[in-house]
Amino acid sequence: MASLGELERAVMDLLWAGHEAATANTLRDRLATTTEADGDAAGHAGKELAVTTVLTVLSRLEKKGLVERERGTRPHRYQAVSSREEHTAELMHEVLGSAPDREAVLAQFIGSVTESEAETLRKLLGHV
């Protein structure tokens, strides 16, 4: 699974937060609002993004399999293929799968979680 650049991550954050398909114009406007509120969203403080830039990002995200485009309407609408949680779990599984010693990686991970997170893990493992 490919990693995300700053602008790709910002667009995905908006799609995940919105829970609905959005046009490139809508996303550009939301990115501008986020930039104004945060002062530096996606490293684009003080810069207005062109809709073509957002379309390029959406095209890249579609090629990476992270968004899908509704082609039946104009302008096209885009939505996340999976939830943020599903995406994060896929990333974790990919990293774990690339480790030569999975048990050591899991031990390191478990050793770094908070007590609250450990309790959540125990509960979740009890349901498996």
C-alpha cells in the first residue's frame, strides 16, 4: 500500500470525515477553509489550490485504490473506498507482514501501548 503525501492525506481526511462523496470543487473549498482555520493545513498556508491540483490528487488516490469516482454524474464525485480505520488496519497488516520476525514486532508494539490500549486489546482478543 502506497504512502500518502501531505495533500493526499488532507484530501483523504476530508473524505473520511465527510462520510459521503464530494466533488473536487467541494474538497478544494474545504481544504481552503481548513487552511484558514489551521493556518497550515497540508503545508499550503496562504496558497489557494487550483481545482486541477485537487483533481490530480484525486486521480492519484484513485490509482492507489483509496478513492472511487462516481462517473455517472458531472462533476464527478469522489469517496473513500474504505474507512480510516480499515485503511490504518491494512497499513498495520502490511508492515507486520513485511517483518522477518512478526512475534518480535508484535512484542515491541504491545510493549509500547498504554494500559488503556492494552485493556482494549485484551477485550478485542477475547472476542476473537
